Amino acid sequence: MPSSVLITDFDGTISRVDFYELALEHCSQGSLPDYWQGYSTGRLTHFEAMAGIFRQIRCSESTLQNLLPRMEVDPALPSAVAQLNDSGWDVVIVSNGSSWYIDQLLAAMGLSHLEVHSNPGRFAEKDGLILGPPVGSRFYSPEYGIDKSAVVLDALHRYDGVAFAGNGPPDEKPALLVDPSRRFATGWLAGQLQRNSVPFHPFRQWSEIAHHLSGAAPRR
């Protein structure tokens, strides 16, 4: 068993574009309720806000699937994962989005074997992407669907080394649980950690993390 694990967010971390932004840009109709405002005021949980947004999708399933490449997953992901594995690192994906699109994107890159903790989803043309709470998961959280901090805490008990990579507000707490030398951030999270004078490693592409953790040159 590998002695270390990298726990990583997906949207905006492994991919450049968040799924919900892409879906709303191309597959929504008319004005939408401000779900993020409901979340920021405490009226909605993060899971409820995300589920509400996904329910606004109005297009065929094939149209939505054809949009997935526009999320711009790091093209070096397969070689970066292999590099980490060869250096004794497991890779675990944690997401408050949905395994509906994550599983499809990973399968297209030959990475279906990766461990993923996310919210299940099913597509219905009249109802959008219906997000389901992962109640069967030991990391289930009514607030987020998946409790990323719980995944990190579990890993800290089972691995000698734990790294975390993320980009958004739900990633702040789990990022603070790991050693600063294994804390990676981009986007909003990088700005937040910088404002609070919290040390971290910035990155632009996810594969940079593999290079840093493995201590080897990027694979071509």
C-alpha cells in the first residue's frame, strides 16, 4: 500500500472550468434564482444550492455530455497520476459536484480506477441533473454532500503523508488540516490563504502537484 495520499478537489482544480458554470452558460433558459446568495445567507446548504443549480439544466443528455471536454481537465492528468503512484502516492478525488460527470471524464482518460467521493446524479431532460445525497458514504455531510475534511482526517490516520489540493470555499477547512508543505491551492482558495498569511503551494495546472510531490520532472 502506498505510504502517502493526495486528496484533491475536481472542478476548478483538476479541471480549469467548473461544470455548473459550463452547464448554465450553454444549457439554461431564462433568469435563475440566486442559489449562491441563498447559500451565503444560510438559507440553503451548499448541497441544496448545488442541487438547485443542476436542476436548471435544460438540454439533452448528449448535448450536456458533449460539453464536458470544455471543462478542460488537465491533459497531463493520466501521466501525473502514474508519476504519483510510482512515487508511493495514492490519489483520491473529493467533490461537492457530481460523480455523474467526474466518472465520465475519468473513464475517457483511462482513470476509472481512481477513488472518487462525490454526490451521485442522474439526468432527466425535463428536470436537469438531479443531485442525490450520498447517504451511503461514511463521509456523508448534509451540508456539502461529501465532507472533505472527514476524508482528510480519515487519511491522516491511515497514511504517513497526506496532501490536499483545492480551489474553492469548501476546500479551506480540509486544506488547513494538512502540513503546509503538502497544501496546494489555486483560485479563490489561494487568495484566501494568502490573505490569512497561511502557507501553501500555488499551482496553475494540477500536474504541477505531481511534479512537486514526486520530486521528478514532469512526464511527457
